[in-house]
Amino acid sequence: MKKMTPGRLIIYPLLLVIISIVFKDQIVSALTQYNGFDLSNSLINVKEIHHGGPAKDGIPAIDKPVFVSAQQADYLNNNDRILGLSINGLAKAYPIKILNYHEIVNDFFLQKAVVITYCPLCGSGIGYFADIKGKNTTFGVSGLLYNSDVLLYDRETNSLWSQLLSKAISGKRKGTELEMLAVNHTTWQDWKKQYPNTLVLSDKTGFDRDYSRTPYGSYDQSRSLYFPVNQLNRDYHPKEYVLGLKLSDKTKVYPFAELSKIKSPYNDSFAGSEITIVFDAENRTGKIFDENQNELPIVTSFWFAWMAFYPESEVFKADRQ
């Protein structure tokens, strides 16, 4: 092996300095650009944001949803899961079997923009008003994940949004929060019983997908995760379904395993408020109401996902009531 001369010892560091100056912008870009998104001002450590596999818009959002009546929805079975939303007498159902392939539906309720989001990896279905500072906004799927949860992006500013944090984590809209809607995660038979005149997202989406099968196999029953999370609470099966509630900057989580042990409806106190939990064990769904019987926006998700984002949550235990 040749011995390194003192001259070479000086030249190599100088070359590195020159390269770093000349290519400074490219180096910074490489460190902060991920899947086409600028993460230079990210609220989240960039090392904790993971590429999910697909490119930006590789999972295509549904931008022009078509709806049919409940009677026309012959592609749904009674036990199929749906996300249901009802606002001012208008009810719509969004089948999970379709959301598995698209994750986002940009829609309107009586001329007001909404976005329906679903993350198959976290089992989390959340709806938001999509009016940001008086302007209707549409969203796409970034292909990036944080805590195994989908990161959305808005098409106006290319800002990234965390579904389970309900806010933008990078870009021009960093820190902006979305208003959550009271979305129900339930069975098709339960929803159409409650809302017989409901509209249903059609399987004629314009995309060539086999909505009769899930691309995730038995993931929702397995203990394994596809992507890392910051914290993994092992008190319950990672895919145990829960109701997650945020009130006055405090959080509480209601595992279905605990709700199955109590009589519904159940009165509870949390964050200085009196609330009522209605749990339907047959259809594996729940709602939470305030003291005036207004339905509160909640998150139905897997246990691991809620606790990864809100590890300090109070956990409801049936045997402690």
C-alpha cells in the first residue's frame, strides 16, 4: 500500500471543501427532497419519515367520485366495512374495499369540500373539511409514511399532512390543522339501516382495480408491522381496534376489547366533560357523544397506530369502572 504523502493529506480535504461549496444546493436538495417533497422545514425528524414504496400519486386519489344508491350497490356485502358520513341530511358511504386502493376521496357535501382519508396500514379512516382559509383544497397520496401512517399532500402548496396528527408537517402550510368530521367506521348493513337513502361510492372509479380482493392479505390480523413506529405499546394486540378521542388537548383511547365488556350506552367523564360511548359489538363500531348529544369526531384505528402518535393517552379499562 502506498504511503499517503503530506501534500495529498492537504489536497483531499481541500477538494471536499470545494465540492461542498460548488454543489451546495444539490447536496441540500438531496437531503431535504424526498419523493418530490421539500422536508427542509419538517416538524418531524426526516429520519422518521419512510418511503412506502409507491411514488407520489402512485396510489391515485379519487378526485371525481361517482355515487350510486344503496339499492344499486350490488358490489357490497352486508359485512363489508365502510366509512360513513352524514351532514345536514345527506349521507354517503365509502367502502373500505375501494379505499384500500386509493386512500383519499376528494368530495363535496352540499357545496362544501371534504376529504375522506383511509390508511390501510393503521386501519384509520378520518374525514376532514377541506376548506383551508376559505379555499377548497384537494389532496393526494404522497407515498410517504410517518409512524406507518399515510402522509397526504395538498395540491396547492405541496405541503405534507399527517393523517393521525390532522395537520401539515412540512411546506408552506406547516402547522395548519384540519377540522375533523364525525366519520363512522362500520358495516354496510349497519350504515344502510341507519341511512336507507345513503349514497355509496361506486366501484366504477375509472381505475383498473380488483376491489373484490384486498392487497393487504391478512395484515389486519397479524402482529407484524410493515414499517417502524416511534413507540410500540404491547398492552393489546397491535391490530386491536380502538376509538381514539381528543378533547381539550387531551387524549383517551377505548380498546374494543374493553368496550365489549361494558353495557352500552356508557357514561364517562374525560377532560372535564361528560360523554356517552355507544358501542355496537355486532358491527364492531362505536360513537361518542357530548353532554348535549352531539356526536364527537373520533378516530377508529389500530391500537399500535393510536399509541404511536398519542402514547400519553388515558386508556379506558372496563374493570376499573
